[in-house]
Amino acid sequence: MIMELNKIKQRLELALRPVEKPPTLEEVLEQVSRRGVLRGPVDWVFPAWIIYVEYATQRIAETFQLSEEERSQLLDFRDAMKRLLLEAWVQAKEKLTALYKAVAEGTYKLEGKRLYAPDGVWMYIGGGTPHLKIHGVSVSARFPDLLKLSHERLELFQLGWRASDEGEKGGRPLMSTTQPWQVFAWTATRYGELYIRIDTVILTHEGVSMSIQIKAKSWRQRWSKNEAIDLVADYLRRGEWAPLLTAWLGDGETKQKKVLHSRYELVIAAKEPWRLGNSISTRKALVASGKEAFRRLRESAGVYGELLDLLKAHKWISIKLATDDGFKVALKLNKMNITVGGIVMHLRLVGGRGISLLAGYFTRDVGKALAAVDKLKAAGLRPNIVRSGSNYMVYIATADLLKLAEKDETIRRTIALYLAEKAKSGTPRQREIAEKLLKRYPLFSINRLAAFSTMPCVSRYRTQAPSLANMWNCRADDSQHRPASSRADNSQKSPVALYGVLRGLGRQFFAPFHAAGGLFFLYLAYKIGTAKPPREGSTGGGHPLRGYLLGLSLGLVNPYQVGWWLTAGLGSIAHFGVEWAAGLFLAILTWITAFPAAVRSGWRLNSRLTWLAIKFFSVAVLAVFGVLFIYSATSLVLGEG
């Protein structure tokens, strides 16, 4: 049945609607972890795929032990995928624009189940979802062996993919998918030489999605579809769940709401469902049910589960929801999560006598809680365990989160976004706490994260598709895109500029300045404490303006004053914020008028008593701040600040 023309026009409009801002990594991972597919305007979907490819590559390189050759293959695969996506983006945008213009102006032509634009571009509008073909966008690349599994174990995972999504072309395994996580999950089981092409752009109710096709040229297809399905069922009867895992990752039905409500069913779509389990419809088989089934799936994954975890695969998340009480509680509470030592923990703000940020893991099983404590301790952290209602909560405090954030960009980004969201739309108390934490820990500044964006190519083309002439100039090496360094040449112009640079690096870099400032305060306290009183009858003379100019010139060249600004002054700005400087100058103005007047009046009454009071007050204040700054420096070095 051919789709109505007005619906086609609506979908083309959705596909071409302007994008106000480029996709963020958080938005991309949200879609992948919730439904697997990336959908939206064409100028959002292709950049989102590029972001995901960059993210997945980086996390794989961080997680798996790779040789130099394997790492090089992985990075080459990333670059090939990015070039492929940029080319397809150009072609898709041009074709969608031509088709929309033809429909809007009435210059289209219908032939069978195809709609043609005057320039010959066409899209399929017959039964099913309308789509258009992408031509000539392909690339060859190699993918490394990440899992390092024995051939027998790897074959079990290959078997499950063959029983579901995997096809065959020219005797080679072939995968077609609209889900970016599947590109990496399947390729990890069919590593080696690959032929990759983007073949289809699909028009959906939300815009577009796109299909990518990968052929594993280093492997021969061993099984027919029915043989693979029968073998998956046979292995399952013998207690081996690994083939079922990948079969479910391919054609499994996942509804996270069901799992959240403790309805545990392993349902797989199949043309002949009776081959796999109990037929619950003409195209669905109920293979297993109960929480134990999901636990067996998770256990069968082994090292493959580490890959699925970092890929944020939505089906793997359903398995985790069914088998991890803490993960389920965190999702129900709609909290942002971080993964520490293999434990999923959700962030929360705590206010009371003080303010702090915690990351907690919930479970009803005291054994699991104690095991989580051991894992966190093994990671060099200082976990705590408390009872929270019917659950045990294992949590780590702000100091540990700071350590983790300084080492892990994903954790730092998650905390930054969490604090920014709470500062914007939390309860009044949450906003207050989040704002104080953001001010106290510049490491979590959203602006700092934006400064080190790894998406210069996507940002460049946020409002229009790239041209083939200039898109090749986008360098794959992210280390060459450092906006912060382009501003570093101005960092020495003032203490405030230096403060900005150090703030971007992290709070621990302020420690030397805190220490130097504290020592300088103590030195001034010592000098004042040992100073002798002025001689009786000593007085100044000369014109007041001359005295003022002399004092000003001495101040500008005084090494003590310059040293103060570069040590105690900078330390104060770091500790109390830039606003402190404005308050300082206002206080100075008040001080240089009120204080001399008060001293002059006191001196006339009792010169010695006035001098002793000034001396005691100055020494006490300088000593207190000296100790405070040295303590602050020590805390920063120990990671407690």
C-alpha cells in the first residue's frame, strides 16, 4: 500500500527540520541505552552516530588490553567510520532536500512504489516504512580481536548472532543494523577485515534513522539460519546460554518497563518460533522466564559483558535491571549513574551540617553490599555502608568522587551534568547545594567540559551538511583540538587569568599557591610581631599629594606586594572565587579611609595602647589565614579538598 502524499511530506519535513544545537554525548547515550536506535533530523542523526563511534572507540581503548597494532586498527576503524558517515550525511541531505522540494512544488513523479524528483532521485514509498537508498558510500577496514576468546567460545557467540540478525552474502557473514551499539558488539565476534557501507536512510515519525551493512571478509558462513536456530536451542537444553545471549541481542524483545516491574521474560522474534521455545504468537517465542534466566544470560557473557556494558546496549541494560537490585533502584529513582569497580552507583546530594555529593549502590542482600565494599576498597576508595529502609546503601563520598573524576572523563562529565541539572531545576535546597559544589569544585564546570569538546567537525556543520571538498580537513586526532591551549598565551597577563588556567586543570594545581600564600601570611605575622614601636614624636611631612604619589609608586614596584598577589592573592581568589577580588578592593577603599581616621583618634588618646592593639589584631588575623591556607594546601594534595 502506497503512503499518502501528505504523510510523505510530513516525514520529509521532520527529516529536514533545523537542529538548534548539535547532539551531546549524553543525549546520544540516552537514546542508545533506552531503545538502541538513533532517530531525529538528518543533521542530528549523522553527527550523533559520529559521536557514538568516537565514544565507543575511546572506551574500548581504555578498557581492553590492545597491542600497538590492534590499537592502530581500532583507530583506523574509527576514522573509516567517520569518513563513511560524513559522506552519507552529504548524500542523504541532498536527496531529502530534492525530494521535499519536488513534493512541495508538485514536480514529483510516481512510478510503482517509487517517488521521483525531477533530477532522478527517488525514494521507496510502498508497503512498510518509506526510505531512500545511499549509493557509493563504502569503505574497507580491519577490526581488532578485543575479547581474546578461544575459537570454541567465540563460536558460541557467533552462532547466536547467526540465529538472529546475521545474514550471508557471497558465503561471508553479513550484518545490517540501525543500532550503533550492534556495529561494535557484532564486529567484536567477527573481527578482521571488514567491508562497510551505509545503504539506507529510513524516514520515521521522528525524522530519520539509518542502516549500516557490514560484511566480515575474514570469516566463512558455516551455518544456515535454521541450523543456527536449532543449535542455539540444543545448547540451551544442555545448559549453555552463550548462543542464546547473542540471539537475544539480535532478535530479542526488550521492554525495560516490564523488567522494572519484575516481569522477567526472554522473548525472541522468529519466523518459526517453535524452534526456540513456546510460541506465544506467529512470530514470537517465549524461550525462558524468571529472574534466574536473566542471571544465566549475564553469567554467560563473561568478558563480552564488559564490552556490552561500555557500549550502553539497551538490551544488556535490561539484563542488568533484572539481575542488579542496585541498578534497578537507581533507574527507578531516575538518578544519573556512574560505574566504579564494576558497580553501578547513582549520584545524590546531601545537605545537613555540611554539603556533599555521594554516589550510592543499593541492594537488599547484605552479602552483595559487603562484596561491593570490598570491590570499592580494591579500587583504592573508602566506601561506607548504611541501612536505608529495606536496602543496604554502599556509598563513596565527595573526596573519592573527586579522585575518580580527575582520572575518568566519563565520570567527570556525568557529575558535571548532574550538578548543572540540579542547579537549574532541582528543589530549592538541591539548587543551593549544587551551586555551592560547582563553585567549590571548578573541575565540574560545564564550560570546562565544552572547552575540551572532541567534536570540532560536528560543531562546524551544526547548521548545514558538510561539503565533500572540506569535510576531509577534519582531523581524526582529537589531541589537536584544544581550545583551552589557544588561549593559554594570555594566561600570564594577570593573576585572574592564571587562576582561569589552573581552574581548568583541576583543584590540585592550586596547592602550591595555597601553601605559598599561607607561608607568606605567617611571614608577615612574624615581621609585625617582632616590629618595634615607633619613636615618640615621629611624624611625617610634606604635601599630601606628594605622599600619596610616593606611596602609590612604591606599591606598584614593591616586590612584597607583587609577591602577595601571586601567592596569597591568587590563593584567595582560588579559595573564595573571583568575586572576592571585587570585595577586596571595596574593603581596601573602606579601610584606607576609616582605619587611618580611627588610628589617628586612638593615637591622640593613648599611642602605646593603640599600637599594641593594632599589632595584636594584625598578627592574629595573618596567623589564622596562614594556617588556613596551609591546611587547604595539604587537603588538596591528599585529595580531601
